[in-house]
Amino acid sequence: MKNPAFGQEYIDFSSQTFTDMKKFFIITAVFFLIFIAAAIGGFYPAARVDDTFISFRTWRKLEEASKHFANVELVRRGERPINFAAAENSQLLIDGRIETLTALVEDVLIINEGRRAIADFDAKSEQLTATAAKKNNAIKKAVESLYGIAYDDFLELVLLPQARRDVLSKTFEERSLHFEEWLRGAKKQASMRLYFTGFRWNKEKIE
């Protein structure tokens, strides 16, 4: 808009424009706070497998459970637990992170294929999980000491993924198909992205 006195452009700070600017800054601030909260809580993605995101929080929880269980087993055998923060154990830490993230990636691929190939895949997986939990009822009390996580997290991160793998691999076997061969092929064909993990996907594995 022209300044009537000098014929120059100037910014219109009318009430409507000022209101619009306030709305813009408020919306920006809200999105920024949501992003910060997600980052603090670990809800931002660590990976995307096809159309499914794996949260950093889920990955970190599984990694910590894996480290906890490894040290519990070492102590049980009378050996010293691993200090994963020590420099000399840095490769063990890296290997553990790769293995746990790989397990989550494979679970997504198994879920997608299972739902495509088996009509009642989810129900069968949940039933197998419930059966395994019932047979090993004593583990419910020991989960926190063994894995360092809550029982519901143990079901979600350990038992249910194993059940899904068992259901799909058994179906493959019944159909004279090779599960491990399919899984290797599924990894090569998957649309994969890693976000701020420190690793890369080489079309076959995380490294």
C-alpha cells in the first residue's frame, strides 16, 4: 500500500492484518511445542517401513529391555554385567541397537504380509500370545526384573511379535514356502527410511 504523504510502500498494520499475524505466530508456537513434547517423549519416528512408522520410544524401550535381559543372564551365570556406557563396549551397544531396530522392521513386514495372506492373522497371533502367557504365568511376576519393562510392554514388544512370526512362518510351511527366503526378499523390496538413528539401510539390512 502507498504512503499518501511520500508515495512509498509501507506495511499495513490494520487490526485485521495484526490479528492474522497473531494467529500465525500462535499456530507456529503450538506446532513447535508439540514437536518438542514429541521429541522429549521419544514419539518421533526412528524409521518408516512402507507406510508404517516405528517410534524412537518403542525402539529405545526394546533396546533397554534387551540390554537388561542380557545383564540379568550374565549375573545369573556368575559373570560380570556389561557396562554399555563404557567405550570398550561401544560395538556391543551399536550391535544391540541394530538388532532391536531390525526386529521392529521385520515385525512390520510380518504384520503386512500376515494380514495380506491370512484372513484372521491378528486374531491368531493374539490367541497364540495369550496361550503362551498362560502357560508361563509365573513370568508375569518376573518380567520387570528380567527385562526391566512392564508386563504389557513385554507382551507388545516380545511375545506378540514372536507369535506373529510363528503364525506366518507356520502358514508358509503349510504352503511349502520358505519364510526366511521371503523375509530377505521383503526387506529388499520394502520402502525404508531411517531418521536420525546414526545408521543407514542398504536395501538388505541396517548398518
